Amino acid sequence: MTYSFDQREGLFWMGGDIFETVNPAQPDTVAGRYGETRTEDLDTVFALARKAANEWAATPGLQRQALTEAWLNLIEDAVEGIAHAITLEMGKTLGDARGEILHSLKEARFAVAEASRPIGEVMPSARAGLRNMTMRRPRGVIVASTPWNYPVLTPLRKLAPAFAHGNAVILKPSEVSPAAACLMAELAVGFFPHGLFQIVFGAGRVGAAITGHPGADGVTFTGSVATGKAVYAAAARNLAEVQLELGGKNGIIVHDADDLDACIDEVVAGALENGGQRCTGISRVLVQRKLAGAVEEGIAARMNRVCVGNGMEAGVEMGPMASQAHFRRVEAAIAAGGTEGARRVTGHSNKAGPGYFIRPTLFADVTPGMSLAREEVFGPVLSMLTYDSIDEALSILNSVDYGLSAALYSNRNDVVQRFVTEAGAGMLHVNHQSSIDANMPFVGIKYSGVGAPSIGRSAINFHTTEHAVYIKS
Ligand code: TXE
């Protein structure tokens, strides 16, 4: 099956050059066919979005939330079809694709419920006869550019709170895996004003044009640091609000564990989930020296057992890398690790078929200065470093530019206290890997994020503007 969608004003903008997506497990198979959005159409796209945003903002809040919820229910009914699209274009297993959609729906429902909570406060006044209030309004037109690794989760994380709080969205899904977002957009027809949810297609050229368009009131982006900086600069030209969720070089410190086997299970799960193509994926394990032998052996044994293959097939636990470009990036990072002197413990053969497969790869003897310890690989590649004291562990953990998530295994209160106070990351996990709940803020510091988190209670700061109201009777 090849996904294709028609140009539809107010929904899909694809009047330009044709581009195709492929199945990364079988790269000679075309998975989807799309037309790039013509930049000369963008003024129309933004004008339609503005009109729809105004109409939607005037719709009572609880009605907006009910309509958004009704759309989410249709997505839930369509889980199988959307999961198929995710696996076909991006490669993850069907089970993981279903899991992605179901988790996204939990986040989305939390975001919708949040929009029915207080949107202002009454404040005391300094002056007689005045009533002071704060209140919030929808931000307006939101531009969203999303990556290929979670074709439903990342768009929905931006769309659901935006709609529930009263905004219009112009979404550019990744050129690698746009089908799932298109299926969700088709399901939205009839619930929202014409033009409230529009999709544009293409890569960096279209991304730059929408994020720098003067019609954007807010720009939300998930992707690499380099592109994030370009998006920040583009949005700054119009002083649009930004929300950037960028990469990570997430570490897990193994200090002590009552059950070391369970701890190693979590480390490996954290490293390999979504083929390691996860911004919160564990890519460094920092092990107290006396545990290093047991941890290395345990990780290697588990990695060697993983069944890598076509995500459509039963029994497969990890699919291919999402694209040829990304496969090459991961291969280059593995090669650099070898050149810099790290010891490759697993993953010697990458060949599980004609697709973009990389076997789970563990490097030991990694030192903090190596590229494997500093740069995001975004694949099933785990670097093991050792340390002698918790001071040293925290110093290594914090020595990278990124600050997305960090984890610690320890039952010592003093070590846990230091970790939650000093670890340089937005999301902190004690005695489990970096797995998240649907009601918590998704937050990065340092190079991993700018602006309000996209989920959790503080997301309202991106999706609305705050106003100070003084009423004199
Ligand atoms: O990312 P890009 P790429 C990291 C990961 C990966 C590396 C490169 O380390 O190896 O980035 O991946 C769109 N304005 N992450 O090249 O370029 C682009 O079309 C607006 C981590 O795929 O950031 C795509 O839709 N948008 C990350 C999206 O940005 C632009 C997820 C991501 O592409 C644009 C993905 C522009 N000027 C990669 N240029 C995470 N945090 O989860 C491109 N895009």
C-alpha cells in the first residue's frame, strides 16, 4: 500500500514537486507520495488559519474541548490503520506504533482537560473601586514542525493543547513520515472550522518559510539542536513565542541497586526503545567501577538477544533506522567510536536484511571526551563509562551540552538527594529509566529545550497569552 493524499485547500497543501517516502525495512518499496507545499501558497495558508483561529477563539471553551475530544476518539478508533502508517514509513514495530498512539492520546486527553481549568485569577487592587484580574486568551496561529521518530506523538503533543486552548495550527510533519499526521487531519474534518488544522509538506525550505512567516504567533519545533537554533532565529524575526524540544545525551547513573538484573533490564529498555531514536533515550550508562563487569556482561547478553527486523513481522522487537540519511549518521557515529578507542562489545553485524538495520551496540571503555560520550547518536548505541565517586558521576553526567533527561539507580538517600538537586536535566528519574507519564511536563534545559513544555500544566504558557485586566466601576 502506498499512502497518497490530494491537495485540499484548507487541509493539505501539496501543489509543488513530488517527493516519496520509503519503507526503511525494504527501501525499494515506496510507502507514500506527496507534493511539496509551494511557498507562494503560504500567505493563503496563514490567512485561512487566522480566520479559523478567530472563529475558534469565539467558540465557548468547553465546546472547543468537547470537539477536540471527539476528534481524539476517532483517532483511537483508527489506531490500527494509523499504526500501520507509522510502521510502514518510519520502521518501528507495530506494537510500538500502537503504544505510541495510545500514549499520545493519554497526553492529549490530559491537555484537553487542562483547558477547562481556571484561566485567570482575581487580584486585590491598590486603588479604590478597581477590580483586577488576570485572564488568558488563545495565542492565535501556531506553526508546528515535527520530526520523524514519533509521527503521531509529537504532532499530537502540539495539536491537542493548541486546539483545546483555542488556536489554529499549521503543521509540517517530517518529510520522512507524514502519513500518520495526514490520517489524523482527515479525521478532524467536520469538527473544526475550515483551516484550523492545515498541513504543509516538505523539508527545511518549507520549514524555514513557515517558522519565519509573519503570520505565526507561536512556533513549536521538535528536532535537532542545529535546526532548533535556525527555528529560534526565524521566529525571532517576528518576535513569535517559541517552544523548542531538542535532543539529548541522556545518562543513567548506576550507583547501587538491590536487584541489578532489574536495573540492567531498564538500562537496555531505555537505550533501545524506538530503536534508540528517542530524544529521552538512554545513550550513556555511568557505572560505579566495582559494578562495571557485571553491568557490561548483563547489557551485552540482553542486546545480543534482541530480534531486529521488519517492524510489520510478529516477534520482531526492534525495527530499522527511519531513513537512509539517519542510518548513515548512526553508522558514522559507531565508526567514530572505534576510531577514538572505545571498545565495541556488541553489534558487530548490522546486516539483518536489505533495510536500514543497526544491531544493538554497546561500547565500553568510553571516556568523557569521546564523541560517543558527548554527541547525540539517536540510534541503538549505548556508551558505558565508569566512575569512582558520586562527585565524578555527576560531573560526567553534566559535562554535555544537552539537558533533557537523566536517571539514577540508588537506594542511598544522600545520593538520590544530590542527583535530584544537581543533575543537569529537565526530567529526572530515580530507580527506573527515562519513561514518562502523560500528565508531567516534558522539559529540557541547556541545549535540550527553550520555552514552555508542550505537555503538563505549564504548557498553557505557550498556548495562551496572559492579560492583566483592570475594571473601574
Ligand atoms: O533533524 P532536523 P534530522 C536529532 C538526532 C538526529 C539529528 C538529525 O540526533 O540524528 O537530529 O536529524 C524539519 N525550520 N533529532 O536531520 O533537521 C525537518 O523537515 C523548520 C532529535 O531529521 O531537526 C523535520 O521535519 N523545520 C529529535 C524536523 O525539522 C525544519 C528528533 C527535524 O529535522 C527546518 C529528530 C527549518 N529550517 C532528530 N529544517 C528529537 N529531539 O527528538 C528542517 N526542519
